[in-house]
Amino acid sequence: LAILGVVLLLLVVVIRGMAAPAPICSLLGQPALPLLSAEGDINIGAVFPLHRNALFKVHSFTSRPEKTPCISFNQREFQFAQTLIFALEEINNSSDLLPGLSLGYQVYDSCSSAPLAIHSALALMNSPGPEDSLGDPSSCSRSPAVLGIVGESISTSTIGISSLVGPFNIPVISHFATCACLSNKKKFPSFFRTIPSDFYQSRALAKLVKHFGWNWVGVVNSNNDYGNNGMATFMEAAWHEGVCVEYQESIHRTDPREKLLEVIKVIRRATARVVVLFVGLGDIVPLMNEMALEGDPGLQWVGSEAWITARLLTENKSYGFLRGAVGFAIRNARLDGLEQFLDKVHPSQVPDNTLLREFWETVFQCSFEGGSSRLCTGAESLAKLNNQYTDMSELRIPNKVYTAVYAIAHALHNLLTDLKNDTDSGKIPVYTPQQVLRYLKEVRFRVKTGEEIWFDDNGDVVACYDLLNWQQEEDGTMQFHVVGLYDSSMPPEQRITFNKGKLAPASVCSESCPTGTRKAVQKGKPVCCYDCVPYSNGCYRCDLEYWSNEKRDLCVLKPVEFLSYEEIMGIVLVFFSLLGSGVTTLVAVVFSIHKDTPIVRANNSELSFLLLFFLTLCFLCSLTFIGRPSEWSCMLRHTAFGITFVLCISCVLGKTIVVLMAFRATLPASNIMKWFGPTQQRLSVLAFTLIQVLICVLWLTVSPPFPYKNMKTYKEKIILECDVGSAIGFWAVLGYIGLLALLCFVLAFLARKLPDNFNEAKFITFSMLIFCAVWITFLPAYVSSPGKFTVAVEIFAILASSFGLLFCIFAPKCFIILLRPEQNTKKHIMGKTSNDIRY
């Protein structure tokens, strides 16, 4: 009965399937529709945080969830959205750019929330389309309604959008997401931005505080991708600049008041008088509100581009303690016609649009519904207002929105130009996001502001910043004054330029010690904090890592010396190392091409190729000896050297044994070669190498090499070198190499007079003679060489012995192969011996 029931059920399903057409794909849940939209031949999507907060609810999962409400209208972001529409209308009215085509738009609101930003991106991908706003969207099978997305303003939200649409090759161009993490093309393959990456801003801020002598600062960052990544880069750059950080705190707009008060307590109690604020605008406002309640803290503020140009802060008189703030801002621009366009925005343009009505009610503090608020008449004038929306003095970020739109338009224009010849004249070419993405990577154009725009391999633009200083005018208002410039296209030492003017206040942990006193580092504090202690008996001894200056009244850090890639000696050694590996590779190529010729076959081609490969490793292992020593490099350099050289000597030893065995095999009734065939040769190389590996493992386990500051050789400088750890382990590695080389030399010497016109033992003997001579002379030179020259001597010995092996063993063969091919015959090679020896 059960089986019969199942069969009947299947029959019912099949009959219904035959009777009714297959259902089309449909969207589940409430479709997300754009707040601002206009249909065009080609549509562009955009996501802006038009509200500052989203009121998420805890769902009961017993009914369909309602749409998430958003509060706190953001006039600044609404200005960005209108700038996008302004740019699109300007392009549509242009006869030079995309003639005959109109660009439409779909603008979504993320409400400053990453989940809602992703929800908006899904809507743009699933293509509800502006035309679906009047009816029920019934199909999700169409291609995306937009060919590109402009946005988002917040780095975290942009990361979510780019991660979502990246696999589908839909380009995303952000105007305000500066997190350096977005430059990772493996994670965000379709991401571009018209605003510089924080990779440059963080380093510029570190150089800024260094320039003003602020070597003792506190830092506060947003607890999100923008703040955490930017501050991590700043901390690293500050350390390199010699700037000490007293404290680091992180905040977020959703933090409780207790957390903000705790951060303020840390700031006020600290001794650092300079605070670097790498925070977003939405995060700094709650912090400043609480700070204002406790009065002026008397601090110097250093800001990131996210808030340093925000009029919202300068117009609030309770934030007067921010006067004197400095920070880098995106360069300003002038967009002709934008002011008139913004003034014309009115709810009557789209009467049913709730966003336009909310905007009007917010800026004029009225209501279309009446009630307790003043009634909106619609006759109000935006031109008479002075707020974030109407402010035309700071178009730094709107210009980046404008540029992003033009980047997509120019990519489409170039695409259209290339497709014109491939389509019928009466048809509009079909565009895909993938095509737009490809053309965006190659786009290069100049906007009407005079700025040339192009994207590098990471999707970034050239970083240019204005250095701003907040200065209070006579009327009490706060104004931005440009006091410097940063340009990443310039050489590193010329990237920051400062205008002449009043220097900012000092912020140091300890003032400079006067003559007759010395610095004494305070216990548990960074090196920037010290006490000035009078000299005792007129003189005192500096600490081991310090040395007296020329006046002998101050201890200064000794310079640290090691063999680096930047100095001439290091460059020369790197050159010869790469030259050796390159020549070895060429020899291997020659042998590979002529592998079937008698001279290659008669000299054990398999061991020859192994020897060439290991010689390449010998040349390259010398590179590990150059650069600043670290724990891993100290362990790697000696073990890599020891193992690679044993591999080489083992191959040479194997070739020598083969020569002896081969000529023994020519004697009557001799079957000695079967005991040392190709398998035994490989095993001998492996066995000889395994012994060295065991020595190295014991060495690294018992007492491995480590970086060591040598302060005994020179009094005036520190030699940073690798201590071998266990001297027994070090000399055991060298001794084993020497033992194998000596054994190889003896066997090759015995085989040098064996009959053959091309007896390889002669060349092996000479190569081992050079090898042993180099390393015998190395020992006294290594012991007597001071400082970085010790490392140079060891590298020289590695390169010299490697070149000796390469040229002595392989140069004669290459000479015959390339220049004397008539001698590359079995008859010539066999000479007096007539047997066909093959091994």
C-alpha cells in the first residue's frame, strides 16, 4: 500500500507538470527598490548611506519580516547622490561622450549598514529594475540592470558589496572607501576607486607628526575595516619614523556611552598632547559630543580625510576645541553648474518619492503632514540655505563621485567605439558588465576640473592630498586653510611640501635635555620618555647601544651595520649570484637540447642535470646572507648553504665513481656497473645528503643560529650579524662538505689517466682543486674579517666555488657542443677505447 501511494503521488505530480507550464524564477521576500531612479538605454547603480542608522528588529520568524526602517537623514550623502545624477545628466546632454545613448540610474540607501548595503547590491544584481516599482517583479532570470555600481562611502560596506559582485565581474567604483585592503585584486577583482588608498594617507600622517616633532602621541581609530587597517599602517609607519604611541583606543558609533567616556578618560589623563583620530565622521560625532560636555581638553588633533573637511563639525560651536586641527584631505575642486542643479531639487519633481519629501522636511524643519511641526508649503528655497547640502566650498568628495560616473561613461564610450563595426547600424550594441570591467582597467581621461584619471593594477588612482589646518577667524567661525600638499607621484623625500606659517604646538614625552645633563630612560616607558640627569664627575659612560655625539654632551644611538641590498657591495654580490644562476640555467638548456649527443650521454646526463639544478640553488642560497638578519634568515642561510653544497658535491662524487666503475667495466667478464647503476647513483646522492640534513636538524634543535648585535668589534657602531649558535654544528656542516670534497678530489685524481679523449675525471679533479683552495683560504679570511665583511667573504666563497664547479665541469662540454660540433662523436670521445661504453 505504501509503495502504491508513492506511485500515485508521482503520477499526480507528473500530470500537473504536463498540464501547467514550468514556473518562472521569482524573487522571494520583499524586493528592494531604488529610492531614486531614472530609466536610460544603459543604467548605472549606486549605493549611498543616505541615513546614518538602521533600526534592526529581532524577528520572531512567525511572520514575514517588515522592511528595516532608517533614521537620521544624511544631507552630505544626499548631496553625493545628487552629484551622481548631475554628472549623468551632463553626460546625456553631451554630444562628445556616448552620443545617441542615455544613461539611467538606480540609487539605493544602505543606511550606513553593511547588511543593507549587500542587500542593495543583491537588488542591483537581480535586476528588479525601475519599471518594476509599479508592479510585482516576477522574474530573476534577466542580466543585471546596471553595468556598474558607484559606491559605497563606508569601507566596510564597500568590502561587502565588492565581495558579492566581484565573482560576477560587475565593476564597483567607490568615491570614499579608502581602506588599503580593497587594493587586493585577488579578493576584490572588480573594485576601483577615485579616492586615494589609505596606504598613502597613513604614511603621510606619520611623516606629518614627525615633521612637527610630535614624537609622543595618542591614537584613536574607528573599530571597523577603515579604522583598523588605516591605524595599523600608521602605527607601522610611525615606528619607522621614531614616533612613540602612548595609547591606542577604538570606537564605533554603536558603542554605549560608558565606552566613550572610558576613551575620553584615557585621552584626558594621558601625557601626550597630540591625538591622531583615524575615524569616520559617523564615529567621531558621538565622541566629540561627550568630549564637549567636559570642556576643552587643550589637545592638538590630527585627522584623517573622513572628517577633517566635515562642515558638520566646524559649524557646531561646542566643538570649538577642535581649532588648530590638521590633517590630509582630498584635493578640492570646482564643479560648474552643480550649485544650480542642487538648488532645483524639489519634491514636486517626483511627487510620490518619499526620500525627496524627507529631505525637504529635514533641511527646512517642517512637515508635509502638519501636526506639531511647521507645515511645508513647497515654496521654500534651497538657495537661501547654508548647510552641508548647499555648501559648495568643499566639493572634495562630490568631485570623486563625479569622476566615478565619468570613468564608467568613458569606459562605455570606448567600448561603443570598438563595437560599432561589429554591429548593425540600426541596432544598439549589447553591453555586459564584463566588457565594462575590461575597459575600465584601460580607461584614461581628463575631467573638466583638469585632473587626469587612470587606474593602476590595484584599481587605485594617484594619491594627492591637501594638508588642512582648522583656523578660527575673527568672527568666531572655523575655516579650512591649506598649509601643505602630499603627492605620491613624487620621489619619497619630496612627497610632502609645507607652506610657510606658524608651527603647531609641540607634543613630546620629555623635553630635550639641556647641556650638562643626560637622558635616562624611564622604566617601563618608550624610548621617547626619559629624565634629564646631571652629569656626575663631569662625564659618564653611555649605554652599550649608545655613543656620544660630536660635542660629547649627549648619548645617541649607534648606527646599525649589516650587508644590505642597497649598498654597492650587496648589489655586486646579488648581480653575480643571479648571473651564476642564469648561466647555469643556460647550460642546462644547452644540455637539454643536445641530450642525445655522445658528449652528453657519455658523461652521465642524469647526474649532470641534477648537478646543474643544485648549482642553481647554490648560487641563489647566497641571497639569504644579504639583508637585515632575522631569526628565520639566520637559520635558513647556513642550513640552505650546507645542504645545497652537499647535493652538488654528492653529484660530482657520483660522477667520479661512475667514471672509475665504467672503465673497470671494460675489463673482460666484468659486471661491476650493475652494482652502481642509475638507481644506486640516485641513492648515493640521497644518502650523502641525508647525513648533512641530520647534522642540520641536530644543530637547529640544540642551538640554532640567531641574530646578534655585535658591540665588541667596533665601539662606534653595532654590527648586526648571525651568531652560529653551536660552533660545533657550524663546523660540522663545513667539515662534512670538506670531507666529501676531499674524497671526490682523491677519486678524481686516481681516475685522471684512464683512457678516454674526454675523461671527465680530469675536469672534476681541477674543479675540486679550486673548490678546496677556495674554502681553505676562506677559513682565515672568515675569522679575520670584521663586521659585514665576514658575510661578504662567505658569499664570495660560495660564489667562487660554485663558478669553479660550473666552468671546470661544464665549460669544456659546452665548448665542444657549440663551437666544435665535429668533435661531438662517439669515435672522437672513445679515443683509444673501442668498446661502446654507455652509463
